[in-house]
Amino acid sequence: MVSIYDIDGIEALRRRHAIQPHRMKLFLNALFKNALGRDEALAMLPEEVRDDVAHQVEFQTLELAERHDSEIDGASKLIFQTSDNHLIESVILRPKTGRTSLCISSQVGCACYCSFCATGKMGFTRNLTVTEILDQVVQASRLVKTEGRSIRNVVFMGMGEPLLNLDHLFHSLEIMRAIPYFNYSGSRLMVSTVGIPHAMVRFVEQFPDVQLALSLHSARQDVRERLMPQARKYSLDQLRESLLEASRHGKVMIEYLMLAGVNDGDEDFHALENYLRDIPVHINIIPFNEYAGCNLRGTARPEREAFANRLKAAGFDTTLRYSFGADIAAACGQLVQHKRGLGDGLG
Ligand code: SF4
């Protein structure tokens, strides 16, 4: 079996079956650019090779187990089942701009244990494979095609820390950018990290045009460590050096989740202002999505707006983010593997 994402393997298969390059191009275009199903794509190949290709190529490994559609903002949460019976989640976002985005997962669970994140409570199970990462994009693309839409942006902001699954992340990004496959430009892709300095530098060296987002959430070391245990491994100074390096390739998105009484005071504002001074960044102020079992509370909207306005007045590009899919637990920090066993039935 050769994975559909194994570029060399697919080329070898093409030669073995003497498939003309333009037929193979039509086949890959059907799958990845036109979001058609496997059989429709196979129909682009000469009839005599279709069965062989169907049996020799692994097209997908995820099964769509559940779909939940928000009643308030058009977000959809897709729950996929892996072949070894784990559940992962992707979220389709349909903002009013019409630019459909997809938030995908990079791991089953997460080893970072951020205190504000439901996924962090699950613990870590394993990295997703390249096929599992890209399958989320393929299946979501097919789904939105039925609505006359296409996926405009893909963000790695679902389950897991993508920079802790670096090899598969890099391979996935290569396929997403590859001309015969998705052919996405770097500006359509974003990777979000809790801040792993050496991996951030490797990432921007390898993919200078892909957007990087850093979940900073505090510029005070003690607060950051409480929110994100991973921060104990790296000082804010180390992180700032990698941030400076990354921002040489373009503005880095700074994610700042606002938590009442935790990171929304005067001291927090000044620490953030000093920390980011003279670094090309765009700051995103994010509301907290409360969930059962978490005792953190979000900062109220007027205070979030005031905090954002102070940042703007201090010269920072700043936006207040609206959070999609809060009613279906699809918003940032709410993605979590269902506790029930798969045998209990899904849907
Ligand atoms: S916020 Fe991201 S890195 Fe932190 S626990 Fe959740 S999934 Fe992991």
C-alpha cells in the first residue's frame, strides 16, 4: 500500500502502471483541488488501471463519527475516529466574510496540560500521522463543497501542540503547499504553538511564508507557568529571542486569552507592552470559553475591549477575536475527546 501523500511512492506507481502524467494530474486535482470522492477521482485514470490503483493506494484512514453544527454562528465540529479507535476533532468556521476556515488537530490529546484547555485535561495519547492530519482537510473540503464553499484557510489550532509533532507537521505542510496536491500558499496556513523556542526557529526557517501564532497569554513568567506548564521549560527571554527570529519573516500572531483576575490587570498590560515592544506582531485578544470542570473565568467584554484599546494606543496592531462554536464545544480550548467508549455508540 502506498499513501496518497507519498509523493515519490505515487510517482513510482504512475510509472509502474504507465499512467500518463496528465492523467495522474487530473486524478490528484480531482481529489485535492476539486474535493471529489475517491471513485470520481479514479474515473480520471485509464479504466484498465483503476482497480489496481484503488487497491494499492491508501486514500484515507479517518471515519467521520459525528458532526455538530452551531446554531449561533455557523461553525461545525467534526469528530473523526482513527483506525485505532481514538477520536479527534476538527472545526469548520464560516465567518461572515465568506472565507471558510478549518481548524485541525495534530495529536490525539496533548502533553502540554494548559490549565485553560479541555484538551489538556485528556493527557497525551499519540501524534497524528500525515495521512490523519491531511484527511481532516480532505474530508472537510468535501463537506463544504456541498454548500458551494471551499476551505480558504487551514489553522493548526485544534487538539495537540503541532511543534511537538514536527516531522509530521512539516510533511503535511509540504503536501498542502505542493502544486500537484492542495497548492495552498503559505498565507492560507497558520500554525499555533504554546512556544517551543528551538522548534519555532526550525519552523520559520523551513516555512518562512506560513503564518506562526504564539499562545503567549502572559508576559509574566510566574503567571505563564501557572497557565501553561510547558512554559517552565523555557524562560520568557528564550521565547523572546525565537519570537524576534520568527518575526524577521513576517508578523507573528500573539494569542492572548483574557482571564479574569489572572492576566488582565495593569501589571499584566505593562509586562505585555514591554515584552513585545519593537517586535513586529499582531495581538489577538481572545475570550475564554468556560467549560465544566474548569474554575477559570473569562474577562468581561468591556474590559477586554479596554485592554485591546490600550494596546492599540501603545502602537500595537490588535484585534478582539470572536470565538466560534461555543455552543457545540468547538471553540478554542474546548476540544476534548469524548469520555465514553467507542462501543457506546456515536452520534
Ligand atoms: S492549548 Fe493547545 S497546547 Fe495547550 S493543552 Fe490545549 S491543545 Fe495542548
